[in-house]
Amino acid sequence: MKQYIITVDGGTTNTRCILWDENRRRIAQENRPVGVRNTAIDGNNRKLKQAVKECLDALVEKNGLGYGDIHRIIASGMITSDVGIVVVPHLTAPAGLEELAAATVAIELPEICPVPIYFIPGIKNSDGPFSFENIETMDIMRGEEVESIAVMEQFKSGRPLLLVLPGSHNKFVSVDAEGKMTGCLTSISGELLASITNDTIIAKSVGKQFVEEETYDREWLLKGYDNAKRTGLGRTCFTARILQLFYEDAPPKIANFVLGAALQGDVTAVLHSDALKVSPDTTVVVGGKNPLRQAIVDILEHEGYFARIETYVPEEGISLSALGAYLIAEKNGIL
């Protein structure tokens, strides 16, 4: 008799559940446009619980299964936060696969499903205490630690790593030679780029369009990066308007210029923040999708601090968070 696994990825705006067989083969997926944002707005987690229940029930019913066929349900992400379903305290770095597996907790939630759900905790940089003098050492993650485990599975080099996980919040995760995550750093550059592109005077200059793979322009990206390094993000964004008015009325090129400017502060943070432990010998692994993945690679190569920069491209249709959760569950021995 087959035994199936379901992984639950609970994010800010979406909930995703994936059904796997015992050979780590993805069978089906269910999504709902509900996340911890709804809990924060509503003041309760009823919508989030209902979304998880709907996804789980749909995976079971649509695939001709019963809950008796489900060996384990494993959840990660913001679903373990104070605006999630249950609060699972952060682990404190350094932490890796073994620590996450050991800290995974099973909780009965009969209002959602008749099978216990195993929740994977997030990771925080430090226990404190904190002051203005040391607050830059602190950061947190819920979900990215699981994605990091999936990436680290492919890069067992025995060398320190810096994992780059792009998104609306870009996350940078430092990993030591033993495979322990030693810290993370978060930037809202993705949100800033979205606001600049859609909600400022620069919207006309970029045609309210983000850079696409076919419009990616390394030269203009690096011009924006260098300009922001010299004069700052605010000035560089207005320079984008000046460029469009007086030099090059080409919104795709201007969008590349603005993208480079938006990413510049992230590089400054990585190189100077106390939240991460990196050196020129650190191997950088950049995940995400193009063109953002390529943009980050080109910027880091242009900056010249890191000697080795690689990319991580997952198999088609494979969720990093789901794969990481699966690996943690295997290590825990619950599979």
C-alpha cells in the first residue's frame, strides 16, 4: 500500500499544498490565495485554517485517497508564526538540517484534518539582548530556511556559502562549512522596485513594466547600479526620468537602470551588515527566476568581491520549500 506525504507552504498571501508519493515524486498541488496577511487584517486565523483544510481535502479527494493513505503532513513558512496557525518558536543560528529536524513538532488540529501536522520552525540570528548598537546583527526567517535546505542539498562543497533567495523580500542566508545557517539578511528591495515602477513619477519612464527575460539589458542594469552606488537610490531613480526625457526614451532600458539601482543597496548590506558572515572565499549561490537571478549574478560579478558565484535552477515544477520540508522530514525519521 502506498504511503503519501503532503507538504504545506504557508506564506504571506498564498497557501500551497503538494501531494508526494514515497519516492519523492510530486503527484498534485492545491493553492489558495489566502495567507498570514489575512490573519493580520482580520485579527483571527479562521480564513487561513479554512484554506489549509480546503487544500488538504482537495488533494485527498481528487486523487482517490483517504486520510488513511496520508503518512505525514509537513508544514513550514509563516504558517508557524504568530499570524499563522500555530506558533513554533524560532531556532537560534547556527542551525542546519539536523537542528531543524529535531525541532519539528507534531500538533493535532482536528478542525483542519484528522492527521497530525508536523510544523518546521524558522531561524533567528540571535537571542539578544538588543540595542541600537547591535540590532543590525538581528534578522529572522520563516520558510527561507526550508528553501535553503533544498539548495544546500545540491551544493555540498564543504565551503562557506551565501544563498541568495530573490523575491519581494530578498533573503540572503550565510552557511558555514559544516552546513549550518549562521545568519540571514532581509531586504525589501523587491517591494521598493514595485512601488517605484507602479506608484511614482518614474512609472511613466519605465512604462509601468518590470524587466522581462527578453528585455534584460546588462549594460543598463550596471549603469543603474553604479549610479546608485555613487548618488543613492532616490537620486538615481529621478536620473532614470532625466534619461528618458533627454537621452534615451526606451522604457525597457530605463527599467533595467532602475532594477540595478534597486539592487545596489542589497549588495551594500551583504558586504557591510553584521547579520551575515561572508568573505571573498564564500561561494555565492543565486536562486530565483530570470531575469532577477541573472541580474544579481551580473551585479555580484561586476562588484568583484566574491570569487565564486553559481546559480541554482530547480527541476521544473519542483517547489524549493516543499523539497526542503521533505528533506527535513526524512532526517527527522518521520517518513
